[in-house]
Amino acid sequence: MTEEAKKPAAPAGGRAGMKKELPEHFKSYRHVWVAIELERGQVHPVSYELLGCGRRLADKLGVQLAGAVIGPPGEATWHAVAETFAYGADMVYLVEDPVLKDYRNQPYSKALTELVNTYQPEILLLGATTLGRDLAGSVATTLRTGLTADCTELDVDDDKSLAATRPTFGGSLLCTIYTLNYRPQMATVRPRVMAMPERQERPVGRVIQHKLSMVEEDIVTKVLSFIPDGQSSKVNLAYADIVVAGGLGLGAAENFQLVRNLASTLGAEYGCSRPVVQKGWMPSERQIGQTGKTIRPKLYIAAGISGAIQHRVGVEGADLIVAINTNPNAPIFDFAHIGLVTDAVRLLPALTEAFVRRLSPHNRDKLAS
Amino acid sequence: MHIVVCIKQVPDSAQIRVHPVTNTIMRQGVPTIINPFDLFSLEEALRMRDAHGGEVTVLTMGPPMASDSLRKALTFGADRGVLLTDRFFAGSDTLATSFALSAAIEKIGKVYGKADVIFAGKQTIDGDTAQVGPGIAKRLDLLQLTYVAKIAAVDPSAREITVERRAEGGTQVLQTRLPCLVTMLEGSNEIRRGTLNDALRAARAEIVTWNAADAGIEDLTKCGLRGSPTVVKRVFAPTARQERATIIGEAGDNARDLADGLIATLFARKPALEPALVASGCAA
Ligand SMILES: Cc1cc2nc3c(=O)[nH]c(=O)nc-3n(C[C@H](O)[C@H](O)[C@H](O)COP(=O)(O)OP(=O)(O)OC[C@H]3O[C@@H](n4cnc5c(N)ncnc54)[C@H](O)[C@@H]3O)c2cc1C
């Protein structure tokens, strides 16, 4: 039995009050790492967002910020290295190998696990993307450490532990989670939850290369092909500057054409609340909110959306929120900046027309003459 | 083929309410459901069995009442339900959960035959971590296929599976060896109704119930709160923003006036929006 197991059961509140006693072999774990998500030559912007957040944590801890870049040999991978520095990393741990051409769990989790075991970071952050979640679960299990998913806030507390805050109980509450006696402390964060840091032109810094002891024959899973998304299904909600969204208040599937019309007039993306997806009025990749996409547009127009907490957490990063809702007491007016208490089905077409009138260069010329 | 599907009984979170004053969860009377994401995996397992023969065993870890969810899975057509229940599992985080489930899967293998494919839900609606599937795969040293949109082919004799997996910017077509762990993407299929026979069988079925010892778990320090490296330190309500929206339009107003008024207000608040919109070529 371990020392800990002999102790009487913790009082109510679980182990929350327990003192941290980090085992000796974890005491050498230092520095903050971000696993840079590189897929098919592209770095996912969430990695830069995490570098911004990681910088803050590293500064608070007085340690270095590093990026872990895993990819095939070649220009794209070195570009990712350079960008990792440009977004604030002090150093990069690099694993380059031909078997890393496409993302596959086996070689990627081996590469990241080996890096962690060799260089021992105290904090490891990943994006909560399809790649990041696939990888994070494997790596955390292999390392037998804690992993907090979908964090909305990361901080370092007085005793230097990572305080990872995430929604709980269906999003109505937040909870702060610690990884007490294990290292690294791992967390994932969804795209757009953290602000994009300023990019700085910086020379490439210290790169530590690690060799992956694996050949293609060791890898069971083969990538037979990759089918890129068609232009039409490339939904870029998370990174759109303007988003127009509709909720159940629009009343019928047909009325979502009004949302799409306004969006196309504004060169915007469109989205919706969750029940709209559940009704089959819009596909799931259009859902905004806690279990959908997090967005950070310059302008967000919400039509017929009540503003439930699970929706709110997905849009709070917007610079300007306009709400159109018939109910003056709808919760959305508690966090929108501009509100219109009116029927969205009536207002949306008028708004589309008004934007056309206002913005069409042709009409401007006419007005000027 | 022997296919094991891991499911979780979750509160129907749409019906959870937080007490407005005390900020505590009002769980009483909240109905439970099978985690909706698990149903896509269950359906795929049933299809695989229907196509290739064999059995589907559904596994859950939870309190005794979680057997309801297993029975429900039997009404859809699953062959067997295994409930893993023990007070030692209370407070499990994802690491401890994947430990207990993987032990149970090994035991299921010994009792009912080794699994060829293990399915788990993509994520749960209460925990949302998407880590238990990958965790089980790692524990059992299996290959994992997550975010699968379509199972393109299964060849039980060649021990091969080919799937279409959602990736960033497209779909990967992956081929790997059995046994493996699969999590299905939402919307990838639709759960069947199940036959009358299934319903009758489910009503009578005995749910296999194992505690930690039954599942062959010796090291209890890997279970529950003790086996969970993560600890919830604080639960709190999100802070409300002070400022409410400026209401600029009322129901009776003319739509065209409202629209013009909104645009004027927008550009007054954010002058940069107008040139940005014009530059983006909109409304041309
Ligand atoms: C675990 C969990 C996760 C969730 N995740 C998400 C998520 O990611 N995203 C999300 O959006 N929700 C999510 N939800 C659901 C969320 O709690 C709300 O149920 C949902 O956001 C409500 O959608 P809604 O506002 O479109 O519909 P409703 O709540 O039905 O509100 C419709 C609104 O439209 C207004 N209205 C009616 N008619 C009109 C009209 N003609 N013109 C203008 N306004 C009108 C009404 O006043 C009302 O405010 C989640 C819930 C849970 C439990």
C-alpha cells in the first residue's frame, strides 16, 4: 500500500483540500509546452492561440515556453518551426520523420510521449481538435497523467499548479481542475477560446531534434487516401470575421434562408443554436456554442436565439453582438451589445436590403452624384 | 465477430437545472438517457454483426441503475449487457474510467470471447472529454480510429478494417488491423428501432453484473478518486457581465427603419466595420 492509501478517507469535497506532494521523480519536470498541430503542411491556428496562453503561464512560472513540432521532413515542418517562434516560443522540440507525413495515432503518440519522457515538461497543452483529442487521450493514458479537456481558462495558482477551468454540468457551471501528483499537467483548449497572440518576426531559436525510432513497417494503420473538403462544405465559422446565426425562434427550416441571405450579403459565415441542428434545419458543423463551435468574430448577429449559457460561452469572444429577439427578457440581451426586440423573420430581409443599399458601391455613387 | 460497445448512462442534461441561489445542481427527477453519441457507435456495431455474424456485448460502468441503459441497448438489438459497478469506481476521471473499462473488456474477452472491434462514443454530453475511447485503446494496446464517419469495409478473415475518418480539412481513408477501437462521428447513422422480439428479450434478459473483483481488478488504487490524477478543486457560476444590451428597436417599429437604425448604430460603434465590409466585396 502506498502512503496515500493508508490515510483515512478524505472529508467531503474529496481530495480538493489535499496538499500537493509531488513525487521526487516529477520534481525535475519544468517548462510549458504546446503541441503544435501540423496536418498536411498546415499549422492549425489553435496552436498559436495556445502559444499565446502558454507564454502567460511560462512567464508566471518563470520558465520557458516550447513548441513540440511533429511532422515529416521538409519545408512545411520547418515553416511550422519558424512560426512557433514567431508566436512566442523560446525553443522547439522537433521530431521529423517520413512516417509522420499524415496524422496517425501510433507514430504521433509515440513521438510526443518520447519527447515528454525525455525532456519532461510540467505543462503540456494541445488543441481540442480531431487531431488534438485523438492524440491527447493516448498520450495522457500512456503517461498515466491527468488531462483536462476543453478548458476555457488556464492559469497558474500560488503553489504553481496549473489551474484548468472548464464548463461542467451541461455548461451551467465552471469548475477548476488540478492534476496534483502527476506530470505533465495536460489540458486541451478548443479553437478560438484563447485570443490569437501578436505575431512577431523573430529568428529561429533553439531547436532540439529528437529521432523517432520507428519505420513504416512498424505502423499498422495505413492512409489509403485523403479526400479534401469541397469548397462548399468548408465551414470556417470559428475564424470568420462576421457571423449571422439563427435559433429556434425563426420557427421553420425555410426561414434559415433569411440567415444565409444576410450572411452572403455580408460575406459572412452563418451558424445556429443547438436545437436547430437537432431539428435537422442545419448541419452540425454550423452549431455555435459549448458543444458546437466557439467563434470570435468582429460582428455577431443572433436572430431568434435565446442566449442560453451553452450558447453564450461560444460567442462571448465576439467584439460586437447584435441580438434580435421578440422577448425583451431573453437572456441574450444580458450579454449582447445591441438589441432589437422584434420579429427576426420580418427584420432579416429588411436588414439584408438595408445593407445592400448602404454598401453597394453602385448605390454609393448614385447617392454621391 | 465479437463486438463490444462501451456506453454511458448520462443525465438528460437538457433538463438539468442549477439552483439560482445556491448554485448547486438540482439533479432530482432528472431523467437519464444513453449518451447520445454512443448510439451512433451502437448502431454501427449492430450493422457489423448483422453483416458478418457474431455478437454485440454492451458494457457500461456506473451505479446499479445504469443497467437500465444496458436494457435499452438490448431493445435495439444488442445481445448482452455487462454492468461494471462498485463503490470503488466512484469519482473516476477519464484515466481511471479507461482503466476500469479496459479491465472489464479483457474479462469479457475471457468469458465471452475476445473482441474483434470495440466501440466507444465519440464523447459524452456530461463529461465531454473525448478521451475515454483513446484511453481504452491505449490501455489495451489497440489501434484506434476516432471520429469515424463511415466504416467502408470490414474483412473478418483478413482481420482488416477500412474507415473514413474526419480530419482537419478533409477525410482520411484509413486501413488498419483488427482488433481495434472505433468511435463514430455523430450523424453517421441512425439508431434502429429494434424488433418486438428484441424488446421481449430485453425485458427478460439478465444483465451481467460485475464488481471490481469480478472484473479481475486487483489494484484498486487505479480506480475511482484514488486512480484519478485530476481533482476538481472548485465549482462556481460564471460571472455575469454588468452591461446589458442597448435596445434600439421595438416590436412596433417599421422593419426598414429598424434595419437602417441598426446599421447606423453598428457603424457608429465600430467605424472599421463599414470599410471592411465594402472591401470584402459584399453586396456588390
Ligand atoms: C450539455 C448541453 C450542451 C449544449 N450545447 C449547446 C450549444 O453548443 N449551442 C447551443 O446553441 N445550445 C446548446 N445547448 C442548448 C441550450 O441550452 C439552449 O437550449 C439552446 O441554445 C436554445 O436554442 P434557441 O435559443 O435557438 O431556442 P429557444 O431557447 O427555444 O429560444 C428561441 C428564442 O427565440 C425567440 N423568438 C421566438 N420567435 C421569434 C421571432 N419570430 N423573432 C425573434 N425571436 C424569436 C424567443 O423569445 C426565444 O428567446 C446545450 C444544452 C446542453 C444541456
